[in-house]
Amino acid sequence: MKNTILGLHHITAIAGNAQKNFDFYTRVLGLRLIKKTVNFDDPKTYHLYYGDEAGSPGTILTFFPWDGITAGRRGTRQATEIGYSVPAGSLAFWQDRLDKNNVIYNKPAKKFGEEYLTFLDPDGLKFELTVSKDKDDRQPWVTEEITAEHAIRGFHHVTITTNKIDKTAEVLTAAFGYRLEEQEVNRSRFITDAVDVAAIVDLVEAPGETAGHVAGGSVHHVAFRVQDEETLMYFRDKIVAMGLTITEKIDRNYFYSLYFREPGGVLFEIATDNPGFSVDEKVAELGTALKLPAQYESSRAEIESILPKLN
Ligand code: ZN
């Protein structure tokens, strides 16, 4: 779909210890490590990507793990929750699984007519497992312990908290083609009809709350999905026309990106479907080898000696 935002592409967050992060996302949550690379702006740090089998846009959660980083603080000017879609009837399984793995969670609750379970990852990053009222036909990555009956499908929504939501809402509606679907207390649910899944952004208005601090256990940025580079540049013009500052096109090896800070204070990215995660690894082998962008290949030995081994 040309000139359309296709929901969420990926969400990137900050973690502490890389091994802990790897264990939690692959073993406890049962996601697939689909790419093991480095932070292109800090190549002595991993950039770990988790998603479905192929790393489909709308399923990809990525981390920069910095061992010993100070904990962030949730607040305004932040993406404060990541919502994953799970099948109907799976919340009891997840509650039991979180319990057994000593994960901090709340008993299931309901909003917008959907049941959800809130939990924190080992660094305090906040999640919701939501049973979507809309159909979610995505094929999940499955493990021995987490079958298709329970497995995470990919993103359901992301929540952004600001003192005043109007300017963020304007980016979503006027630039990105989202519409306000529902409101409950101080939460406004925006949705795009361009895609069936990973289509929701919730904006929470918290007028008195202080700004959060982005560090360990916080979302670093939220990336929205476009089909190709031509569409990417179409949106660049739109954001510039709104008077916002946006980067030039950046090659991230697996997608092309633009970054801008939305008026509510959250770093937004727009990212393309092309070329995708199989550009340097077969789908069957995704995440098994350390992949470096061309500019760091000559420093591979040094980088490998610094990065902690994951097992
Ligand atoms: Zn990104």
C-alpha cells in the first residue's frame, strides 16, 4: 500500500544484562531471536531483535542491552507500555507461566472490552498481553513449552503517555492516517484501518505527571511501518510540512529509517519493509550468527571479543 502507514514496524527498548534479556524473551515469552547484531551507533553493544519466525513487521521488539545501566523511570513523554496480542483463553496459561518464572504481574483486567494481563520484564519494562477483540491470524513462533494455543502473535498496541495528547494525536491522525476509535477515562485509542493487526496506538493524558527518564527498562523509540523507500520519503515531506525536524534517510541494513521526535516527546521512527531480515541470513538461520554492518566487518574480531556470549 503506497503512501500509507501500515501500523507498527518495531519497538526498541533498553535492557541491562544481555543474557538475562535473551533468556526472558526467548525462553519465558517464547519469541524467536531473529537478529543478533550491534548498535550501529555503538558497535560494542548488542542490538537484539525478537519476533516471529521471519521477523515480520509488527512483531519485532528490539533491545540495546547495556550491562549495569541505571533503571529508567516511567512517566510522560514516553512510550509506557507495549501490548502483545495473545489468543482467547490463553491468559490463565500466561499467569501460571509468569508465576513460575517469578515475573511481576497483575491479575487480568479489562479495558475497551478486552481482557489483558500486565507484567514487567527483568528490567522493569511494562507489557500487556491482550486478548484482541479483532481477529489476529498471525502465525506465531512456537517453542516446546509455548504452543500455538498460547503463543504471542505480535504487537497489539503501544501506549504513549504525555501531559497533553493533542499534538501527538495530530501526528497520528493528520500525518499517519489513524483515527480516534474509543476513549476510556484518560486513555484514547487510535487505530489505522490500513492493517488488521499492530494497528493501535493508545494515548494516555496525564496532566500532572512528571517526565519519565529513558534508561534501563524503558522504550527508546517506536517505529511505524511503510512499504518502501518512496513511501518513506513521502512521509518525510509530511512531517517537515508539520514543522517538525526529521532526519535524512538512514540505512539500517534490514530497513531504511527516518527519525523524528513527536511533539509529545517520544522518538518516532518510520521504517520500510525492505529489504527485511533475510537480507544477510536465511530465514531458517535467523539470529544464529553475529551480523555486522559492512562498516564494522573489519573490526569483527575486536567486537566479538567485547560482546558477552549468549547461550
Ligand atoms: Zn528502530
